[in-house]
Amino acid sequence: MRTIHINSAIQSYDIVIGEKLRHQIKDYLPKNYSSILVITDENVVYLYGNDLLQALKGNKVFLEVVPPGETSKSIQVYYQLLTKALEYSLDRQSLIIAFGGGVVGDLAGFVAATYMRGVDYIQVPTTILAHDSSVGGKVAINHEKGKNLIGSFYPPVQVLYDTETIQTLSLQDVRSGYAELLKEAMLANENFFTQLLSISLEQIAMKDLITALETGINIKATIVEQDEREAGIRKYLNLGHTLGHAIETRLGYGKISHGEAVAIGILFAMYVSQQELQVKLPLKQVKEWLTENNYPIALSFEQIDDLVEFMMHDKKVINSEIQMVLLKKIGEPVLHNINKQQIKKYLHSFIMSEVKG
Ligand SMILES: NC(=O)c1ccc[n+]([C@@H]2O[C@H](COP(=O)([O-])OP(=O)(O)OC[C@H]3O[C@@H](n4cnc5c(N)ncnc54)[C@H](O)[C@@H]3O)[C@@H](O)[C@H]2O)c1
Ligand SMILES: O=C(O)C(=O)C[C@@H](O)[C@H](O)[C@H](O)COP(=O)(O)O
Ligand SMILES: [Zn+2]
């Protein structure tokens, strides 16, 4: 069992990482709550719902199960959950438990942030990707014009990461979560980056994965502790997301996983870095690794106009300038403004270079 403490001006909390933690959740409740609402999705409730409910026995517990996937991060599902919370008479001494991946974490966290102006919530992540989403307090739902456009900074009171649960993930969800690990490595730790690229996802050992998750969490924790509300260096955690989010929105939420879209965004950020900063990055190596591990990395020319429009709704855009996270080298990110016309040109030449191979 390992604990990483996160200092926050809003709400400090511990991330506890270990096997079978879902069975011990009662020991980690920070106080007595008048009632508990567990929010989860259909896949997670099927696999682990009973374990969590058994472990909470003795408390007044309600359960809400949403459909799996990105489409649940919607204003409709959010509103339904608020209605349920009211029907269950949750009060300000109630607790919400977000039991699942990043979708459930972001959605349930936003319900917690806004129900009666805020109640406590605990993140119980069950995906690799959620090593990222459960830390740092960003909670949100999507709008048809873009990802996470409705949200808040609202940290949990506790994160309980039961590493046993990640064993049942599909290979697509392993790919998705691993892309965020790659992102963290590229921001802060070249050795970690090399190590991640030396592994084939089909053969990954659970112990190596858990070590990688802890390293990723530590990188994220160091950044969010310095800049919780994303005024500066927290923007680095958006590496690959300017294009990644636009791809998710353009294709339709859930058509591509978040991490797979971010992986394409990372390649594009590396490509733009080379052009704008005149640096040489291991772009070929990353592309080969992504291809070998079956990431979908193809974009088409006809998507360019829509992608640029969605990129204009990125939260880092100021005065119509797109702000991208670029890399001077692995471990050295920078923020860089690029105008719409230039982004369009880069997308065109990036896709052209992909087509040529
Ligand atoms: N708040 C943040 O800082 C932050 C950071 C990164 C990503 N995100 C958000 O996270 C979301 C993506 O998260 P995700 O990839 O975890 O998606 P997800 O929650 O949809 O989970 C992916 C799939 O795995 C299933 N699943 C969950 N746990 C499982 C388990 N243990 N075994 C088998 N199947 C399981 C889910 O039902 C779902 O079908 C996106 O909406 C993204 O925007 C937020
Ligand atoms: O924690 C952060 O900050 C991040 O940017 C982490 C990202 O991986 C995550 O996808 C986040 O939700 C993106 O935030 P957004 O503000 O671009 O919606
Ligand atoms: Zn992300």
C-alpha cells in the first residue's frame, strides 16, 4: 500500500494505491456521512459493484449506474443524477463515491461540485487512464462544441486506487490510459519515457504497469500542487489535448477513446514542435511504437476544417490564438501560441507526412 499526499488550496487529500482497496473502503471514509451515493457505470457495477456495496454495509447507501463511455459525460445524465440525489434526499453531510474510469470520475465529481454548492466525494478509479483523471480535481461534462467545457476545479476528499481492478480492462482501454502515461513521461522524465516505449502493451506485466502508474501520478501531483487552477505550468498536462479533444468531438464522443485521440495529438504536437522550435524529437520512434501497439493514428484531409474549429474552443485559446503545449526536448515542455491559419497548414502537412509515411 502506498500513499501520495496532494496539497491543495481547496482541499488536500491522499491517494492510496493498493490491491483490493475496494473491499476496505469503509476504513478510508474520512468521517461519518449521513448517506452515500455511489455513481458508477454498467461495466464496473457488473464486475465490482457487489464488492463495493458489501464493503459499505452499515451505511445508508444509494446506487446510480450510468451507461459506459463518453456519452455519459452529458448535461442530460448530469441532470438525471442531480434529480436522483434530490429524490434520495442527499444533504450537505452526504458523500458521493465515483466508482469507475475517467468518465464516471469527471461526471460524479461535477455532480459533487454542484449539488447544494458542493458535497464531499471520493474517487475510486478503476482504469489506467484514471490515474490521471482522479488526481488534480478537474471535473467536467462535455458540450457538443467541445470536451469538458462545463466544469470546475473540485478536488476529492480521498482517492482509493484499487490496482486489482485494472486487470479486467480491454486492450483498447489499456492503450488509452498508457497514452496519458506517455504524456507525463514526455513532460518530465526521459528515462520513464524510454522505459514506457520499451514495453509492448500486449505483454505488459502488471507489476511494471503499477510502477508506471505511480510514477505518472507523482509527475501529475508535482505539477498540480504548483498550479492547481491551471494559470501556468498545469497547461503542460494538456500536451496532445488541443488536437486530441478536437478529434474526440469531431468523430462523436466515444467513437475513439480519450487516450487514443491524445496519442494522435501528441504526435502532432511533436511535429509542430519540430517546425516551430527547430528541434529534433523522437517523432519516428513514438509513431512506430504507437503503430506497433495498434493505436489508430490516421486523420483525413476532409476533417481539417472541423478540427480547427473545434480547436478554437480549446480552453487555452485566448484572443483567438491557439495555445499549444510543445516540446523543446523530452522533459522540457513550453507553451506556444499559433494562429488558426498556421494550425491549418500544419495539420495539412502533418497528414501529408503521414500519407507519405
Ligand atoms: N479530470 C481529469 O483530469 C482527466 C484526466 C484525463 C482524462 N479525463 C477524462 O477521462 C475520461 C476517460 O476516462 P477512461 O478512459 O477511464 O474512460 P471510461 O470511464 O469510459 O472507462 C473506459 C471503459 O472501461 C470500462 N471500465 C472501467 N473500469 C473497468 C475495469 N476495471 N475493468 C473493465 N472495464 C472497465 C468502462 O465501463 C468504459 O467502458 C475522458 O472523458 C477524459 O476526458 C479527465
Ligand atoms: O489535469 C489536467 O490539467 C489535464 O489537462 C489532464 C488531462 O489529461 C485531462 O484530459 C483533462 O481533463 C483535460 O483538461 P481540459 O481542461 O483540457 O478539459
Ligand atoms: Zn487527458
